[in-house]
Amino acid sequence: MQKFAILLLLFAFSTAIFAQKQEPYQFKEVKRLSTTPVKSQDQTGTCWAFSSASFLESEALRLGKSETNLSEMFVVRHIYRQKCENFVRRQGTAQFGEGGLAHDLLNAVKEFGIMPESAYPGRKDTSRPFNHNMLEKELKSMCDGFVKLGKDGKLPLNWLSRVDSVLDAEFGVIPPTFTLDGTVFTPTSYRDYLGIRPDDYITITSFTHHPFYSTFILEVPDNWSNGTFYNLPINEFIRCLNYSLEQGYTVEWDADVSNMGFSAGNGIAIVPEKDWKDRSAAERQNAFKIWEPEKPVTQEYRQQLFDSQVTTDDHLMHIVGMLDESHSGTYYVVKNSWGEISDLKGFVDVSENYIRLNTISFTVHKNAVPADVLRRFGLGVQTTTSNPVTPTGSTQSTKTMKRTQSGINTTRIQPGIEKVQPNTPATKSGN
């Protein structure tokens, strides 16, 4: 009788587990912070600009400003010029391409300011999607030629003016001022009006090949400008991420998305316990729809995948909220820049395990980091205030800000798993 009772209990337990595995993901919103509409980077590798601009748009909202649509291309144009200069001055030994990191946008905003897209759309025809394929090839070919001229002692002094000509032809000449709601701004005065102070932001990571609670220059190809990262143990890293969102600060996120666990088309990212090759046909069909257990992620496992270059610097996005999934706990609401795809209209629900394993870094305001962590890094909390800009006499109203969305294509990265990309597959990091 006792054995029969035990068998019944085991049967009930196994049945409950099986039933649980057949349940769909069930999310309850915990925190959702203000953000602007989803955009598309189209056929460019400029996710770093789109995600970071979205991050600053949310920062402006947090600081009490009305919704703004920042011009990613204003920053991208400046960064292309800096990359050309860096490549030629380093005699062709530097990274060159469309990719970049969050600090590239912040550095450009600090030096050059920022503009709304209505003032600088960054393309001749706003009805057409962005496409930098030919531009990148032209700039690289031009810079390779400059490197050769330099090695031959024949590099002209005005070589950067030729770069400017190509960039102006692609993006348009940057106007020195623009008018918004009757106020004349320069790019720097608009930055100050929004209350954006680039020095207030830091980038946090978690890797064991450098000491924790130290700063270092992360060795990834798109860190061409040698940005500094603050290093934390993974549990502290997650604590900082959660604390930032709980305090009302969104987070800029750099991650690997070239793996079987990321599906923008289904609007979800996980670290599946079961490999694709071991799945049944039904399991493959239900992937990302029916809940499944995830692999545990340790600091050591995370480091192993980074050291073996399985985890790479692929894509930057914008974390804007937290969710509770009934089976597995914390997920994060992530705003992507591949257009309004999936039922989530361009957002992705990302598990904590995925964050732990696949994050390269995140960028956030220093005030959104716990005080004890700031102290260990020798940083102080400071109060950020916006600086209103006084009108300079113009009463001309600006055109309504418009966002151009476009379609996307998909490419297979595992059988049955889609990696969603803007229009055409990108072959570089930073997309």
C-alpha cells in the first residue's frame, strides 16, 4: 500500500512537471519606464547609435522634457569622420567599419552636441531606408588609399576635407543652428537644454580576465575608441542593473545575439537547456512559445564563452523595464532597433539568464548605481539638472518629427531559429 502511494505521488509529480513544460510563457509587468517609439536602423550597422539615442531620449523624458526624436545620423556622420582619421593616422592598423559602442555616441554628444531628426534626417530621401553599404566601402577604399600615400610620403595635408565631402554627400551638410518650437538652438545648446551631460554615464561589465572593481579597456573590435569599462562580479552586475531600473533609469545594453536563444521574431531571448539538435519536431515548433528550462549561468561559464569567442560583441539595445515570468522569474523589457517586428512591436523579453551569459556591458547614469558600488570605484553621486535654453528671437516653428520605419529580413543562424536583421544580413559586429 505504501509503495502504491509513493508511485501515485511520483506519477502526479511527473505529470505536473510535464504539464508545466507545456505551458506558454506568462509575463507580469513589474516595471515599465518611459521610452520613445521603436525605429529601424535599416541596412546599417549603427545599432550603437540607435540604441544610445533611444537611451538619451528616455533620459530626456526622465528629466522632464517632452518627447524628442534624436538624429542618430548626426552622430554617425561625426563618428565616421573620426574613424577615418583614426584609421589613417594609425596607418591602417585600426578597426574600421560601421560598428561602435554606446560611449561613441556619448563622446560625440559631449564634443558636438545633438540635434533632432527633423533638423538633420541624415539622408537625401527620407522615404527610403538607411543603407550604408556603399558608403562604408567608399570610405574604406579612400582611407586605404590615404594610408598608401602616407607610406609613400605623399599624403596631402587636406586629406580630411575629401572625407568631409563624401560624408556631406551622403548625410547632408550639418546646419550650425536649427529652430524648434520657436527657439533657435545649436547642437550643443540643444544637448544642454535636454539636460544631457555625457560625463554622468558609465559603462559596466563583468569579466574575470581583469580584476573586479577596477577599470579597463575591453578588448572587443568595436571598442575602436578605447572606452573604459567598470568591472563587477556578475551578481553585483545584475544588482546594479535591477537597481537602475527600480530607481527609474533605463539602461543601454550591449550583447551577443548570434545564438540559438535570441529570437527577435518571437520577441524573446533565453538560454535554453536543450540543444537544438536534441529537440523533437514538436519541441522545435514550440520553441520560444512554450516555456522551457534554462541552463544555469555562472561567472566561469560566462567567461569561458567570452574567452573562446562564442560570446561576441554583436548588437546594442535599450533595456526599459522588468517582468516576472511565472515559471522562471525575472525578465527584462528590451527595445530593439529592427523596426516594429513580432507581436511585441520591436520589443524583446529577455531572461535574466540571457543577460548573465550574453551581456558584454551596459551603460547607465552614475546616479542609478548603488552608492556602495560607486564608492568602490571612487565615484560620487551627483545631482543632474537641466539647463533651459533662452530663445534667440526666432519664431519659426519646426516640422513635425517623423520616424521612418522599414521592413526587415531574417537569416538562419541555427535550424529553425531566426536572427532578425535590418533588411539585409550584416556581416560585422555592431549591427
